[in-house]
Amino acid sequence: MSAIVPSNFIAMLESATAEERALIGVLFGDMVPKKAPKEKKEPSAPVLAPGWILKPYEKGAKKGQDRWYNEENDQFSDVFPETRLSAGKAKAPAGGADLPDKKRLSKEEKAALSPEQKKALKAKRAAESAARKAARTPEEQAKIDARVAKMKAARAAKKAAAGGAGESASDEEEEEA
């Protein structure tokens, strides 16, 4: 850089006052290339995978909600079956936006999700939970069952203690009357 800029110019800049530096900045400011603003690309609409058709629920609690049916596999899905664009790209969930990979989301991140993303995230987490449950060994399941039974017993004991104390107070009032 010193080969391009004469040393006396650098000395002049170093000895310049704040006003002179501001003036030099204005003079050379026009020479700085300006960055063009990035164009925002809108995500393309998701494409329904071949063989799938929209078949809403006809009865029950989910009546009228969307679900998709694949006649070839005789399979239903609540999650939009999207075609894969390429092997390198990950499958986009319903709504065309990416789901966060984090295990826990902040309040702001949850609020920023669209309803479709929330549905897709809930379905994804339910599928992951089901896969973990299916992969458990009988020993692991026995440990979990024992822990749940212990919690239920503790809850029942706490309820009985609270209920027993309340009943004994009311019994004492009845005896006094």
C-alpha cells in the first residue's frame, strides 16, 4: 500500500485535525464502491410428491383438516409430502420454510413460526419420540415404568396428606359443634 500512496500523504493524514479528516473522508467517500442491496428470493411453492392426493379428514376431532393419501402405498400423512429437489438439499417442511434444528426454541423463535411450521415441527417431534420409544429395550422401558410408578405414588401420597389434613380439620370442627 505504501508504494501506491506517497509517504508525505500518510504523514499529512496522521497530522490532520478532525475537521480535515472529515473533509478528506467526504472527498474520498465517493470513490468507495457501494454494495448493491441483496435481492430477497421468495421461496418457491412446495411441490406435491407424485402419487399423493389431498384427502381431508371426514369425521372425528380432525374433521376438515388436511391430510394426504398415497394410493400406491395405501398410506395417509398429516405432513405435506413434498418432492425432493435434489439429493444435496434437505426436504423442506410444509409451508416451504426450514424448521429450526434446535431442541428448544426461545419465545421469539416460537412466535416467528408460521402455523404450518408449528404443525410440521409438532409432527416431527412426535415422530422422533415414537422412534425413540420403539427403539427402547425392555430393560430401559422397565426403568421408565418404575420411575413413573414412583412419581404416581409420591403424587398420591402428597394428595392423601393434603386431603387427610383437610379432612381432620373438618372432623375437629364437627366434633366441637
